[in-house]
Amino acid sequence: MIGFEAELPEAGSYLATEIGQSPVILVRTKSGAIVGFHNSCRHRGAQICVAGHGRAPRLVCPYHQWTYDLEGRLLKAARMDQTFEPQNYSLRAVRVQTVAGCIYVSLSEEAPDFGPFREKLEPALGSQNLVEGKLAYSIVLEENANWKLVMENARECYHCLVRHPELMRVFPREIGDLPTYVGDQTGCEFVPDQHLLDQSGRVEIQEWWQIARFPFNPGVESFSMDGHPLVKKPFTAERSIGSLRWASEPNNFAHATRDVAFMFAAHPTGPTTTRVTAKWLVHKDAVEGVDYDLDKLIYVWDQTNRQDRDLAENNQRGVTGFGYQPGPYSKAGEPYLVNFTEWYCRTALDYIKQVSGTSAMPLI
Ligand code: FES
Ligand SMILES: [Fe+2]
């Protein structure tokens, strides 16, 4: 998950960002679709759009002004010889999917089937209608930790009770123990508690995604320190809907209450560095300073993010030396983490087999 559809409100709106070390551009076309390209000119590879949000009728490379339309087709390349065929130099597309107001990107040639995830997320997020949102705030944290440590930390709440006092005003203390992991090393089965069920009565936990509605503490309606709503113009009038949490491997989770959506994404930038991007979405009619206070809006998750950064960096320091020996997970307290690790090992093994051309690679 790279962001929200609301970040690209009109034709020509774009978002230039990076996935790991790969710059990409997401563009809203004239037909209203969101498409994505590698942000690398087909001439000599220069980055076409500088990072951030913008709007342009065409995409013009700043180097020699090769010019592309919003669909990525090369429109103009000056002083090329007569045999040059511009149709062969469209921007390289990346896979983009939008669902329920969220944008997903995959750089893989073999992205997994998105259909089942869409089928479950759309109705689960239906009442929140995040398409009607606007980006209220975003922040990037450059963390000194390997991305797997960052993600392991993001996939468990074993540490929450002690390390996230703000978040634990919102969620019940048992949240770190649920859902209970009961599978074997390959089954990844979970038995959720009743109050974690989504509105269709199911918790969905699949190989590369999970969807579940989390309860709040009694009297709590949003991610606020006092439990009160954060935004006067919410996405839905429904109250007491808790927070829908949806997450996709290998790098993301998001939460949506009745009045704010929050997303977290972690991308590796080096062996011991990770870029964490966090975004907050509110209803597009909500006015900062009138309908919401920005400091209060971001406080709980911003504090949580910074606490998690400190935990991941501390974890990195601890595993760096020769003295590190891994211990077992708590199956009760770290169930999603087991899921993440198994996903990672399967994916890494598939890759090793693919590049080595053998199925007999030993896995330690
Ligand atoms: S690298 Fe883009 S026009 Fe030359
Ligand atoms: Fe945490």
C-alpha cells in the first residue's frame, strides 16, 4: 500500500515516491484511473518527477525534455533520427490496484492475485468510504534497522502494553494476544476471539494479507487520548465501529476508525536502514483547525511510530553482534509475526529456487 486515492484528486495529479530504491510515479489519467510507472526516463534514465505530490498535463523529463502523456506514452523527443520509433519508448508500467480508496503497487512481474483481497476489503471498508478523503498529514521516518526487524515489530503487539501507553488507552490490553495462533509451522491458522470479527462475521487472514475489525476500549471512538472523536466531519455517522485493520505483506498495515484512516509502510533502503512512511486521512470536507486539531489527530499513531522506531533500532543493535542467538516467538503474543516470517521464508525460498534454477537449495 502506497497511499490513498484521495492523494490524486484530479486528472494529471501525480505522486512521485520510492519503493525501496526504485522511484515510481503514480498518475491520475484523464479517464480517472490511477496508473503507475517507473520514474525513470526511457532516454537515459533520469528521474522525471521530483518526489512529492504535483499536477501536470504531461510528464516532462527535466534532462532533455522527452515528454510523455499521462498514460506513459512518449509524445515528444527532439532531434532523434528518422528510424526512431517513439511507440517503443513508453514509460515502464508498474502494477497498480486501487480498492476502497487505497492504492497498492507491486514492482513484481508476478504479483499475486488481488481479487480475493479486493473482495473482502471493499465491503469491510464500505461505510468509511475513504475515496471521500483528503490527506491530512504524512511523515517519513528514516530508521536505523533492517526492514524485517521493523516489520516484525509492526506485526506484533506483545510489546504494546508496556511500550505504547498512548495506543493502549485506545485498545484493550488483550489486543496483543489476539488472534490466537494455533497452526503448525505451515498452516498459519488463527482462531480469532469473537470481538475481533469483522462485520461480515469473519477475520480474514491469508498468505499475504489480513483484515480484521479491532475493538476499542469502552467509551473510545477513535485514536485519541481521551477517547473522543478526532474529526467533527467523520467518514461515517456510525459510532462504535472500532477500527478496521488491514495489512499486506511485506510492508504495510492500516487502520480506519469512523473519522480517521492511518497507514504505515516500511521500505528497505539498505541492509540496516528502513524508510517508514505514515499517512493520515480525514474526510475531504473536514477543515483543519475547525473540524479537527492536527496535533491531536496524529498524536497517538505518531507517538506509537516513534516508540516503534526506537524499539526496532534497539533490536538492530542487539542482533548485530556475535552474541545474538534467536529465541522462540510467543505463539499467543506474536501470531501475526509467525505469519509474516513464514511468508518471508516461502518468498525468499521461491526466489532462491528461481535464480539458482534448482529446487534443491538447502535452507538453514
Ligand atoms: S534522460 Fe530524460 S530526456 Fe534524456
Ligand atoms: Fe509497536
